[in-house]
Amino acid sequence: MMRSDDRPVILWLRRDLRLTDHPALTAACAGGRPVIPVFILDDQVAALGAAAQWRLGQGLEVFARTLADRGSRLILRRGPAQEVLQALIAESGAGAVHWTRAYDPISRERDGAIKSALKAQGIDARSFPGSLLFEPWTVQTGTGGPYRVFTPMWKTVRGRDVAPPLPAPGRICAPEAWPVSDRLQDWALGTAMRRGAAVLAAHSAPGEAAAQDRLARFIDEGIARYEQRRDIPGVEGTSGLSEYLALGEIAPQRCWHAAFAARERGGAGAETFFKELVWREFAYHLMYHSPQILTGNWRSEWDDFPWNTDRSDPRVIAWTRGRTGMPFVDAAMREMYVTGRMHNRGRMIVASYLTKHLMTHWRIGMDWFAEHLTDWDPASNAMGWQWSAGSGPDATPYFRVFNPESQLAKFDRDGSYRRAWIAEGQVSPPDTALDYFRAIPLCWGLAPGDPYPAPIVSAQEGRRLALEAYQNRSVAGAHDGKT
DNA sequence: CTCACATTTGT
DNA sequence: CAAATGTGA
């Protein structure tokens, strides 16, 4: 009879496509047991936006090669996760299933059900940390509740120890026989991108090795000037790590330790970078403790606000296509279409413009981002949109409306961001700007030689309308709450 | 209870 | 400098 600790371990991979800093993998390899890495295409993966799905396909391709280089394999299966795992256990005689925790409500429900079902069959089903610096339940206010404001949470966690970097396992043992696997190309991940996929590919470097190169370059060249340059979208001042973190091609603790080791040289830049990593933690903290942040107003007094909810509104269409006539807004929307990412300042400005100037529901913007971002992350996306709309966990006064024109003057002084992404009106536009027209659906009927549109809603008029509506909301809200 | 304070701003 | 409420210690 087979002893239980000789039986294979199934390593169920999700958003953790890496070998380093991977506690679930390291534990699976301990004791020399065979490991069967598997990725499952279930409903949740199928529901990913087109760009995120495309990027996942790229990541899986690289990760499968990485495993193959070490004498292992990535098994691909399609179907409800629990059924797939049960089938694999039956086929392989596996005695354990390991995975890295996810924190969104759908995953938590699924994983919890799978864990109890497997345990009831005597399978050692175990979840591990790995995606966050701090598990959400280990961060509490003085009275034991969850944080709702960033700064107090930052002050609480900033001095904490972060798990040290964990090397890739020396050896990943293969099972005696490999279970059959789907072929990645048959999954056709991200084919909904159509023309966009070729353009995205030119702006993408998937995989753990690329992630670590990016981090190393940021620590060498970027971190010392991060504080000043991260706000200027026309220069490469950010870490550029978001999509690696989103897919788990790099772990946040590796980023944290790399910056910590460079803190002398990094100075204020290192501190700012730590803060940004903790913003990601804060987003997960909020999603874990109030999952409804993904679907409804975090502050319910916003439920009565007269948002525009018409996705076919011509002004909303103009926003999605980068044709609002506001160069900062349009440049950022096109950057996202071409690269799958958007500079953080761009994200704030397009979100402010959609929710305030166009008074359109943040959910419409959030959904558009989910469809077009390769670094899409449910927690950060929801937090960011609700923060911008004013319905989120933030005390921003309602009159704080970004002015897309003065923001351009402030943060794109030399016009390089605008020129990089908007072809119209330029004699010889750069490739980045032309890439937009190579990526968009032909039926949009846009060409680089078109005249650049006049503003659909001016900065001043949009601000006036938004303030008026927000002021009315305050009065109505006070009525509702205090009768 | 009190009191300090709140990412990213506009005019 | 506006301007006001919720958060957290």
C-alpha cells in the first residue's frame, strides 16, 4: 500500500504563475513528493475580460516552458474546478492539493467548498499565502475592526516584518505518469481581442523572469527618482510591475525586500514605493472585509445619485474610444487600448471625467477597465473607481473634481504623453499613437488623419454640472439618513 | 469621551 | 484657502 506522503501533490495554480516566493509550491516539493501542476479553465477564468484573458494565455505559455525546463509540466484542464480536481485525484492517486489563497468572494466560496469536500475524502487540501504582504485578517484597528482609511493602516503595517524571499524549489519531482492535458492554443484565450492582440503583444513581456528583470531595473534606475517621476505619465517613472503582480508572476514580498535592500539609495522613492505596495494591500483588505465593494456603492448614501447608466450614450462611447476632445483623457484611454495598462494619473483623470463631467456610473468605467486592462485586479479596480466617484472609502470632498486641462499643463508640460498617444493633428505621429489605429475594431471607423474632436463636455461646464448634482445629493442624503 | 487628521485639488 | 464628516487612537 502506498504511504500517504509518497502520493503526488496537485499544485492548483491560479494567479501565482511563478516558482519563487511560492509557499504552496515549496511545501508541495518538500519531502520529494511528485508534484502535478495544473491550471483550470473554469467559469471564473472564462469570465475574465478580453485583455486579461489574453495576458493570462501569454503568462501560461511562459510558465509552462519554465516548468518544462525543470523536468515538470503544466497540466491544463477545463471545467468546474472541483470536478477537475476530483478527476485528477482519481487519475493520479494524489493525496494532497495545494493552492495560493485568493481573496475575492467568488473564489473564497469556491475554494472553501472544495477544501471541505476534499478533506472529507481524506485529501490533504491546503491553502497558502503568497499574493499579499499581510493576510487581511491580521490587520485590524485598535478596536478590532477593518481599516477604512489608508493612512492608519499604513502606520500599523509599515514596521511589520515581511516574509523573506523564498527561492524556487531545487527540484520539482515528476509523477510516474503525467495526466493528459489540454493544448493551450485550443483554449483560444483572449481571441476576443482580435486586432488588438498583435499590438498588445508588442508591448508585453510576460513571465517571472521578465518580472524580476523589471523589478531589478526599477530598483537600479527608477526608485531613487520614483517620488518625483511616478506622477508624470510621459516618462517611464513607475515601477511597471502591476501586471506581474496581478498574475502573480512576481510576489509583493520580493518587491518589498528589493526596495528595502535599496532603501539608502532609494530614499523617499523607496518609502513611496512601499506605500504603493500597501495601497494594493489596502484594496485587498477592503475587498476581503466588504466584498460588496465590487458591485455596489461602498457608501450606500450614493445609491440615489442620478448616475447616467446608459452604456450606449454617445458621450460614453466617445470616452471609451478616446474621442472626448480632452487630450489627457483620450491619451490615457488609448494607452490602455494599446498597452493593456494605463498610467496611474491617467486612471484618476479618466475616472474623474467619466464619473463627474459625464456623471456616468463608475460601474461602467470599472467594467471597461476590466475588459481592457492586462493588469486587471478586482480589488484595485473597484477601490480606484469608487474612490474616484466619491462613493468609496475616502473622505474626498465632493468639490474635488480633476480638471483635465490644468492636469495636462501640470503633469504633461512638454506634451510628450499627449503626442505619444494622439495621432490626430501630428505630421508624423509616433508608432505608439498609430498602434491605437492598428488595434481598434475597424467598425469604429477611425483614422489617424481624422480631425481631433472638440471637447464633448468642457472642463468648466462638466465641473459645474457635477458640483450641482453632488450638492443636491448631499441634501437628499441627509434627509434619508436622519429622519 | 476628545481630538487630530484625511494620496493624488481647484480657483 | 475652501469646508465638512467620518475615521481611528
